[in-house]
Amino acid sequence: MTDNCCRIAPQSGAGFRIKTGQVLRVYDPYGEQVSDLFAFKEDDHRCALSSGRSIDYASKIYLSKGDVLYSNDSRVMFSIVEDNVGRHDFLLTPCSQEMFEILYKHKGHHPSCFENLYKAFAPFGIQPEQIGTTFNIFMNVEVAPDGQVSVKPPLSKAGDFIELRAEMDMVCALTSCSAENSNNGSFKPIDYEII
């Protein structure tokens, strides 16, 4: 980690711009903490990150070094240039108030990645309904032979990171995930820098 690193507090998010050729490095400073990433083309918000296109073109559900993240109109958004964890999820949507109520019968407000993403994107004129399935950095989702999915503790250890090179100018938002099950029961910060 360098002096240019930014810290996302537990259960919060950040929005930022990234230019073509810059590298987004996302760190897990303490281990076992998920970070949700979503992005739009800077000058055309109809062009957005697509889990479906990315999984389809990679022909696999776990994306790592050497893989590419695509937009909904099949343009390359990010190339993964370094990854010392190797397990990230592109299957599940960002946690939301409704998810906590439906899956966990939670009563009252619960911080969520969806809320943190739409707050982070608001200054860029992006509406909540424009946000789709995120690239869930460090998330560890296992798929059983019968298709059952289960969220396991992240494999990331303190200091682990992933690097994604921007292949277009984008506006991005990144979170420090708010779901207990995704983070092995605790909430920690996420660090990132643009290189």
C-alpha cells in the first residue's frame, strides 16, 4: 500500500473517476472483507458493467488475472492484471435493505452495499435503478453440483489485493461490504488506489 491509498470505512462506499490505462488496486487491509465494484462509461451511462457478459465471454464464473470485465454492450471495461486471491464473485447482487428483510428477517434499517453504491454514484447523476450486479471483490461463493449457492468466508488475507486496468474512461463506485455473511461475521475497511 502507498501514501496515495484511500480508505473506505466499514459498511460504506466511495465514488471516483478512472481514466483509460489507469489501474485500480483494491486491498483487503485486515483480511476476509468483501468489496463491491460497479462502473459506467464516463460519458455514456447506458454503458455499464455486466456480470452476464463477463461470465459468458470468459466461459467461467470465477474471474481472476488475465480475465476481462465487459459492459452490457460488450465493450471491455477492465482487464484484471494482478490478483493474489483468485476468488471473486460475479453472481450475487449487492446486499440491500430488501435482501436483509427477505433472507434474514431483519427489522429496521441495515447498511447495505446497494445504498452505499447509489449514494456514491449520486454526484455523477446516476440513479439507483441503473446499478446492476456488482463484481464482488474477495467474495467467496461456492456452487454445489445441484446449483445451490453458499457464501463462504473470503479467502483474502491481510494485505491481499487485486489490480484492474481501466480500458475506458469510467465512473466507479466501490464499497466495504455490509453483509455479515459475506465477511465472516465482522466489518472491516477496504483500501484502494488509482495508479
